[in-house]
Amino acid sequence: MVGTPLSRGRLTELDALRGIGALCVLIFHYSTRFHELFPQAAHVPFSFPGGNYRVLLFFTISGFAIFFTLDRIGTVADFVVNRFARLYPAYLVAMLLTLSVEYLAQATQLLVGPVAILANFTMLQGFAFLPEVDGAYWTLTVEIAFYFCMIAIWKFVGIRRLEPVLACWLMVRWLYWAWPDMPERIIMLLVLRYTPFFVIGMLAYRVWRGERSLRQQAPYALLALLSIATMETWDVTLVGCILLAAFVALIHGHLRFLSLRPLVWLGGISYSFYLIHQHVGFVIMLELAKAGYSPWIGFAAAFTVALLLGTAINRLVERPAGEAILARWKRRRGAGAVLPGATPSQT
């Protein structure tokens, strides 16, 4: 782990990684998860296993990108408004669209009950152990818990002393391993199932910004990998090693070859795309299968609709609504207030 990281300019490679992750999650859901849920329906003749691997990439990116927000906020309220503006408008529209498609198609296997639907309007359904309107939304519970942890660290400890806190966080994860009956809500709130992946992203960011060296971060990175190796299967450990290597390459500018326009564009709409792709895509594939069309046509149609809807939600809801909420918050805070947050593609 040697070299001089790049701490300047925009990391379009990060958007490209988001795009790759979103694409892989979609292929996993359409090729593998669809067949698991609807074995009677015709499906594409291949399987793309290991969907959780791609989710681990998203969590690592979140660990890196959280500082684009933390570096610009002045208060806890700034953070809350920033995250609400970033996440909720697109989520609300995607959820309502998903429900509408499910009800119109009478896709009873995908529908959840009225209490669960009401809970989904809060985005906190996971903490109440209620099902999501779309199965992909489970990661939002993890993200919200991660935000809770990060704002607590920012508020009570400070980012300058981050690494010892991360080491303690990983130690608590071992406590979870040794205490199988640890209350589930503690596990969820402290994101103990996924802590090392967020940590890898945070360690990389600190090097990219020039606040720490690779040599200084190496013990903490090894601690994160050890946490994965002792608690997870060998394949997840391998994924952890690959992610660590990828983010070391990222901060040294060695992933610039990924900055292809389609991938960067997909990364820019990845949040809206992720929110809308799964159940809507399943309904499309089911309906086309019932009509006798080839599963390849169903796959392509679902993919196309997910891209179109993801782009529309991003352009018409996610960006303008987020910017409007932040602008209103800035006005409310006064002309001298710090505008919390970064561009949608950074956060």
C-alpha cells in the first residue's frame, strides 16, 4: 500500500462503480430472484448469483461518500434535512409507482398489507420488522442506521479522531458474534452485519482527502478484513479484499478506465433506478410471460422500463425536489447558513 493518492477533482469513477453495482443488482434480480419467486414463469436461461456482493459495494461507496455531506453541514438538523432531501422524494414516488403497478396487475404475491404500506411511508418499516413495498428497500434501513451512527460520531467524537472509533465499532461487531442473542434492534442500529464495508469506504476517503496516509490506515483496514474473515464465509472475505483493493486503486486514480459515459450516467441515476427496478420489472416479466413472449423479451422490456422510469424519477423528482428542499432550508437558516450536502451523484 504505497503511493500518493489523488485528493483533488471529481471522482467520476465513484459514479461508474455505482452504475456497475446497480446494473449487477438488476441482473441478479431479473435472472435469479425472479425465478426463485415465480418458478412457474418462463425465465432467462442463466443465473447471476451473489446479489449481496453488489450491495456490499454500495455500502462501501456509502462509507466513502458520507463525508461529502459531513464536510458541509453545521448542525444535526442540516444533516437530517440533507438526507431527507436526498432520499425521500424519489423513494416516495418510486414506492407509489410500484404499488400502482402491483395493484393494476393484481400481483398478489408482491403486495404487502395496509399496515406495512403505511409504515413504508416513513421509510422506517425495517426497524418495526414490517415488510417493504419492494424487497430492494431493505438496504434503506441499513443506510438510515448508518447515518444515525455517523451523525452520532460527528456530533460527540468528531471526524479527526475517527479511526479509533472505527476500531471500537469493529470490536462491538465481535461482541455481536460472541453474543448470538444480542437484541436485533441493536444489531440493526449499529449496522453490525455490514460495519467493515462502511469502514473500508471511510478509510479510503480519509486517504483521498489527504487527511491520513495509506500506512496509517493499513492497521484499521486489516482489522476490517479480520472482522469479515472471522464472521463471514470465505467468499464474502474475498469480496472484502477485492473492495479494499478497488478503493485503494480508486484513490490513486487507477480506475479511470471505468469512467465510461454510460456507466457514469447510470451511476448518476442509480438511486432512482434501484428504487424502481425490482417489483415493476417482475410484473412486466410476468405479464409478458403470460402473453407467451420469450423471457428474453421480458428481460429486455423490464430493463428498458426500469431505465426509463429511473431516469424520469431522477430528473423530475430526485434532483429538483432535493434542490428545492435544500434551498428552502438554506433560506430558513438565513443567508449565512451552510448549505448541507453535495450533488445527488456524490451522495
